[in-house]
Amino acid sequence: MLTIKMFVVLAIFAAVCGLEVYLSRRPARWPGLVLPALWFVYTLFAVCAAVTGYYFAYETPLPLTIDLLVSFPLSIVQANIPAFGLLAVYFVCRSRRRRQKQLDRMQVQDL
């Protein structure tokens, strides 16, 4: 049962990475940034919802406010690790595209 769930998660992860590679290789820049932006917005709303639910569950807000000010940025960074991975894929694909474009320019100048 666990191996089936893990297989499904890995298949979804591979499909998202493949889609990111496809979108990053497009001539326009913005399609490759759609998936990381969507993930960032999703995690921002999810962490904000979790923090507000955690905040209103307790009666003493001052020590909790200090705790949330420390933990909120860490939660955002931790939740956006997949977005950072997608951005890394984007920048690798775009750098390859940029390098190929420079090679094409050099070949045209050599003629």
C-alpha cells in the first residue's frame, strides 16, 4: 500500500518536472515561471491559514506573536523547497538556451 502511494507521488513529481522543463524551453520567459509562482502563492496561503488558526487557538497573544514572527519566515522557506527546485530547473534550461543562442550568433558572424 505504501509503495503504491510512493509510486504515485513520484510519478506526479516526474510529470511536474517534465512540464517545467517543457515550459522553461519555450521561447518566451514567463511560461517557465508559472509553476514556481503557483506553488509560492499556494504555500503562502497555506502557511498564513495555518498561522492564523494557530494564533487564534490560544489566549495569550504576546509570546505567541514573537514565536510566530520567528517561525513564519522559516515555514515559508521550508514550504517553498519544491518551488526552489522548479526555479533551479528553469534557470538550468534557460542558461542552456542562452548558450545555444550565443553559439548561433557566433556561427552567423563566422560566415
